Amino acid sequence: MDPQTFSHSDSRAVETSTAAIYDQYVLKNYAAAPLALTKGEGSYVWDEKGQRYLDFTSGIAVCTLGHCHPAWVEVITQQARELIHVSNLYRNQNQAFLAKKLVERIGPGRMFFCNSGTEANEMLLKLSRLHGVKQSGEEGKRYKVITAENSFHGRTFGGMSVTPQEKIQSGFRPLLPGCLTAKINDLESFEKVIDETTAAVLIEPIQGEGGITPCTMEFLVGLRDLCNRKGALLLLDEVQSGIGRTGEFLASQSSGIIPDGIAMAKGLGGGFPIGAVWIREDSADLFQPGSHGSTFGGTPLSCAAALAVLDVFDKESVLENVKINGSYMIEVLEKLSHEYPEKIKDIRGRGFMIGIQMRSDPTPVVDALREIGLLVPAAGGNVVRLLPPLIASRKEIDEAITLIRTVLKNLELK
Ligand SMILES: Cc1ncc(COP(=O)(O)O)c(C=O)c1O
């Protein structure tokens, strides 16, 4: 951008025509709602007309500390003044500290940093190939990856290949070979597909985009056992369910299983882009210098943002907040579902990752909620998702419930 021709005040002057500029210049790959957000603070955001919204989208499970948490802003501001980027040709302290902190929270292993969830999953797919070569002694023999129906793992070619949804894959085939599917929470169906050509099983502990469908603990334990017996890796996609979203650091932790690799992103940077992969100790050496990399992965600035998130988690007991207020919110929503059984089919999820499954298309509900001041995303399977920032208070949750109740009461649903 040429500073001679563009300044921040110019951008303010044309604010009112944001929609028109979008229409003319921004690719039409998103069906964005008709509002432009300009400011955020805690659990609230404001649009360019000054309208305030309670934000239970959280940037789709990204803004863990809400918007512009003062301690987080302070850390990234300070870091931006000191050192932003150096590349991975050199080491940087923040990457080292963040890797150590994550390994301490997850278990013995090693970390790799990238920039997004889909990149983290790409890394896991590459891990599965290296594992297959190690097991079978040659390339192309053991390379298949099994994932669950309705899962979502990203938009790159690897990500799409393991995302068995027509709307994601359509128009982009041929995709990666050897990506198979089985049914979530149905061990037998995984057992049927897995064989000596399978390198890995990749699974979301709670499906997010698919409609907030949790894996049962028994299923995860069973998958671990199945993968052990068949010599395949068990890889977890905790991109949406991880980083405190369920009240545990990772959603899979209460199952007690130890996977071989974990993809993380979204909430880790609290709004600053960062992805991370944890690889269990015994598989970590499969990657050697040159076998993977990322120019922007693990910069001093992105790692500072993630370190600030983890610091606030401890100082402000954020995960306890999610556990207590998440259970409360689910309890109240369940009561609400009994009041409107003709509209609500099911309430699902854990912590601050909750799905209200409607009996019809959730779009009118999402639109009506936005109009009265609550931002929430939809998900597959007619689900309205609630993804509050992890610092959301009881008062804010009650406010959201009141708005949801209002919409359920007044909206005619077909
Ligand atoms: C479970 C899961 N995996 C991967 C992704 C892709 O992450 P990103 O959009 O950061 O590439 C998402 C995004 O919604 C996700 O929910």
C-alpha cells in the first residue's frame, strides 16, 4: 500500500461503503453477514454503525481471551517493538518457551509451529506418510488415512482430502488417494476399513464444523487400542476443540489416551495466527532437517501471542471459568430445549463448545440472533454453535440465553 495514496483516516472516510468495496474487490468465497466489525472489547464487538454485539462466535473459536485483552495486547505490542520475525534459519526464545510450555501441558513430545489449522493437519498427514514408510520399508505401501464422516480438517488439498463433505471437495477433485472414512463413535466401522495399508486415523475429539458431535471417551480409547493393534498412528485434530475450549486444555485429555500427533491452531494465538503440531516422542524423529518447514511458523510475535494466552489462562483461571459456566450454559439450554421441543432437537457439546441442533435450517435463527445483538455461527446438521470467548462471564451467558429465548419465542420456523 502506497502511504502517499492511502492513510488510515482515508479508510475511515470510506467506511460507509465497506459493503460496496467488498462487492467490487473481495473474492466471493465467503457468504459474509451484512455488517462490518470495527472494534472489540472482551466478549463484545461493535460494527461500523456503532451497534454492539455479544460475540459468541469468537472468530470461530479463536479469540480465547475475548477481544483485545489488555495483558495480551501489552505482550504483542511490546514484542512488536522488539522483534517480529526472524525465520527458522535462526532460533528464537519465544518459540523455545512456547514449545516447552505446550509439551508440559500435553505430554512428552516435540512441537512444530505453522500458521493455521489446515497447515497443522498437513503436517500430520506428512507424519503419517513418514510413519508408513518406516513401517513398510517403502513409499506408497502404507499411506492411507481414515477419518470420520462429517469431519472437517481444512481447505488445502490434504485438508480437503480428509474432509469427506461434498460441499468442500466439489470442483477440486482429484484429491489425495487413500483417504477413507468410517462412522464416528462406531469402532466396528473403523475396524472394517483399517488394514496394513493404513498409516493413520485422524479424528476430531469433538466435530466442530460437522455440528458439535463429540467422540465418546470409550470410542477414543477403542481407537487408540485399534491403532496400536494395527500399527497405525492415532492423530487428533484439536484445532477447534483444543486450547481450553472444553474446559480442559485439550478435549481429548479426559479420555486419558495418548495420541501420536495433535494439530492445534485457532485459540492458541488468541486472535494472532499460529498453528502448532505436537508429535509424540517416539515419532518425533521421523522429521529431520529439510523434511518440513514454514517461513512464518513460530515467529517471535506469534509465539508471544500464544505465550500471553497461556499466561492469562493460569492467572485468571480461564479453564475453570469454561468448566463452570459451560456446564451452566448447557444446563440452561437443555431446559430451554424442553420449552421448545418443536424447534430444538438436541443440545450437544462440552465447556464453551456447544451446539443447539434445530429441527430445521439454523440460518434464520443465526440471522435473527444477529439482528438483536448476538453473534453465533452455524454448523452442519442444522446446528447453531455457541463458541463464547473463554473469559465470558455468567452475566454475559445469561444475556445470550435471554436473546436465544427471545428468538425461539418469536421466530416462526418452518
Ligand atoms: C477441526 C478443524 N480442523 C481444521 C480447521 C482448519 O483450520 P484453518 O481454517 O485455521 O486452516 C478447522 C477450521 O474450522 C477446524 O475446525
